[in-house]
Amino acid sequence: MKRTIRWAVMIGAVALGAAAYEGTAVQATPQAGFSGTTIALGRFDDIEVFNRAFLPGTAGSSFKNLWFAFEKTKGPSDLYVQNNTWAPGGTTGWHSHPGHSLIVVTAGEVTAYEGHDDDCTPHVYTVGQGFVDEGGDHVHVLRNEGSIEAKTVAVQLIPAGAMRRIDAAGNPNCLF
């Protein structure tokens, strides 16, 4: 009888601890002051593209600059083109995507923070600048820390039918 009670107390303590851990460890941060609109969506079969270009070298150099691009998918993919808008102080919330994104800032500026960065280093992008979100398990947040509206256009390639956005827990080193 005592052994049964001891086991019941231990199991209850483990269950309570697990519930408390789960309640704090996986809390996603909500988006606020942010909106995204899909302006185009297309489905592709397998993709296998390889491009290279030999560009003129710098002045006084006989070497040419070599540029490569390679993209390969197995199975169908969905390509999204997104218009994104942040009000001043707006945030996407911490999240990831199952595939990569190419992002261009078209108004204002956005600040990116990485989920794995112990220093919570801000990466600021302004009009005309582009950046890559590598996707997969790359957790990040994009914020408008400026005083005017910020906008981007993003092109995302993800597995067909997958959720485009996956909410994630925030970086505990980022104190915002």
C-alpha cells in the first residue's frame, strides 16, 4: 500500500513537472502590427536548375567573377509571393518556415533577430536591401523598430501543401 502511494506521488510529480515545463517552454510569440498578403501562389513539380555566369573582373584584373545559382527539389513545391507590412513597433512574432525565402525591403526598415543568437544581434535592412531566410529550423522574428511603416516582398519556396509559417518559442536572450 505504501509503495503504491509512493508511486502515485512520484508519477503525479513527474506529470506536474512535465505540464509546467511544456507550459513555459513552447510558448510562441504572437504577431502584432503586422499583416501579410499572398499576391501569387504557384505549384511546381521537381525543380533542378543550375546557372552560372562569368562576369567581367575588376579593373586591372584578368580574373573574371564567377556567379553560381543552384536549386533542386524532389516532389512538388508551392511558391508564394507575399506583400508584408509592419506598423511602427510591429512584429511577426517568432516563427520559421519549411523552406527558404528571398526578401526585399520596399519601404521603411525591418530588423531581424535569429532564434539561435546568444547575443540577440539586430540585423537592420533598409529599402532596396534583400536578405535570405534559410527556412527549415531557422527560427527568427522580423520587427519594425522605426517610426514609419515598413514593407517587404517575400518569395518563399516550400514543400507543396505544407504550412507556410510555423510559430516558435522566442529567443530567451532577446528581452523584447
